[in-house]
Amino acid sequence: MPGVEQFTDKKDTSSGFEVYLREQPILLKGVVTEGFGRGGKMLGCPTANIPVDPYLELLRDLPGGIYFGWAGLPECNAAPKGDICKMVMSIGWNPYFENERKSIEPHLIKTLPDFYDVELRLVVGGFIRLEKNFESLELLVDAIQNDIKVASDALELHEMSSLQAHNYLKFSS
């Protein structure tokens, strides 16, 4: 699939899953907006959606799938001192829900209160799998939970853990 070749370094996580790393991370940022309202409520996986319009060209070249990396938050209600945390992200059409437009839906792997109208910065370094449709909501939720585990494990790899210190994630006071 076009775009996946950008992720050339295949690695095994400690839990035995294969992931693909990118030599240079993809840098994204955007003000968190309300999404479809199903991440936290229906899927048990709240997302911090960012606008796609600044990234339309990039999204044309990236296949719909599950990606992972680090998220940076400035000082805000969810992170009084700012924060950098693990994230897993869906980029795509979410075929189960038949979206008509690609979306960027990061899930921060940390329990935080809702935060909207806050700039979120993302350093995307890895790819887990292509997006696909699921026969049931239960199978989708199971896949999401597995993706979270795989991403969390993969971010412990040396190549990924070092991205946590990326300057792009830091906000000036």
C-alpha cells in the first residue's frame, strides 16, 4: 500500500507484536476539537481530534491505519504543568463507522480530563496496522485495546522512547 513504505524499520515489541518505525518522525499539531462523540463513550478510548485541513497533502500519502508516538500538551486544565505522554492514533476513514472524510484521532495513553481548544503536538514515529472494517463493535473495541497495548510497548523501544524528548513537544512558558 502506498505510504506504508515510509515506515521501513520493522521491530518486535516486548509483547511479541511487529511494528514499523519511520526514520524521521511525522510532526503534527492542532487545536483539539470535538469529534464524533464515540471515542470515550462508545469505544472506551477517548480521542483528542485535531483538524485535518492543514494536513490534506500528507493524508493523501498516508494510508488509513493505526500509528503511534508521543503527544505534548501545554499547561492547561488537563495538564497543569504541561505533559508529554504516549499516544496511539487512528488516521483514516474509520470504516466501521463509514466516515466520509479522513480524520486524525489521537488517543493519549494516560487518564486525563477532557481538554478542548488546547494545542496538541504529536511526534509520530511508528505504524501498527492498516485500518480495516470489523464485523462487530466488540471486535473493534478489542482491536483498539490491543493497539493501545502494542503502541505502549513499542514506545518503550529505544528508538521510540528517545522521541519523548523531541523539541517539537515542548511549549515555551
